Amino acid sequence: MLRDSLLKLLAADARLSDRQLADRLNVSASDIAAERAALEKEGRIVGYQAIVNDDDDFVSAFIEVRCTPERGGGFNRLASRIARFDEVKSCFLISGNFDLLVMVEAKSLMGVARFVSEKLSTMEGVLSTSTQFRLKTYKNNGLSFEEEDAPERISVAP
């Protein structure tokens, strides 16, 4: 199906032009443009981003949040309020011992600490948090940040 193939190609490289996509999928560029516009309108494609290796520029943390669901809204309203903070890069409803997984970025450890202590933990409905800091990125959104090691050759002596 064109739609699935198009989404897969765009997820791998959103910089591909409609012409390049059309060539790979054996359709016209106008078909690609129409399908892309429909996917954007439907909300299946919500944006295009470069994946940047910023391990040295920011402190990233994964914060597990246990919260009380709201009557008539479950976790949706609280998650929506949390997601509005500039520090929050992603927010997910998860299974397990916690309810939400919040990914944040700040310029320092203290920036993350201030976010947790002054903004997140003080929100009505937040019962507890557990914070883990990102130390190094090996792969993000399907892209490897490490160069592939060449297979070692075994020395052969005569």
C-alpha cells in the first residue's frame, strides 16, 4: 500500500523530496504530494525533525510519574498539562509501576532538578516521580549514533 510505504520512507529520511519518493515507490510526484498532504491533514504525520546528537549540549532525563487519574479524563488532562512545559520533549502513558514516562531536557542537572521539584512534583495529581539521567545515546529513533565496528580479522601466521 502506498500509504504504508510512504510513511516508512519518510520515517527513515524525511528529507526525501516528492520526486525521490515517487521514484522509489513507482508513482507520480503529484500522487506523493497528495498522499503526504492527506497524511498531514489526518494527523498521521505530525511534523518533520532532524535527529541531532546533542549528548554534550543538554542533560536529558527520563522521569517516571505516578499520578491519580482524574474523573472523566483519566490521565489525559494531567499528561496534557505536563506536556506543555518547555523542558518536556516527550510524554507517554505507560504500563507498569508508573503511569507516565516524561522525557525532559535542560542545560544542567540542576535544571532538571528544578523542573522536577518546582514544576512537576507540585502539580495536583502527581503522587511520585523517579528520575533517570541519560548518560549516552547509542541509538535514537532508529538511527545509530555509534560507528559500526569493522569485524576483527584473526591474524594468520605462516
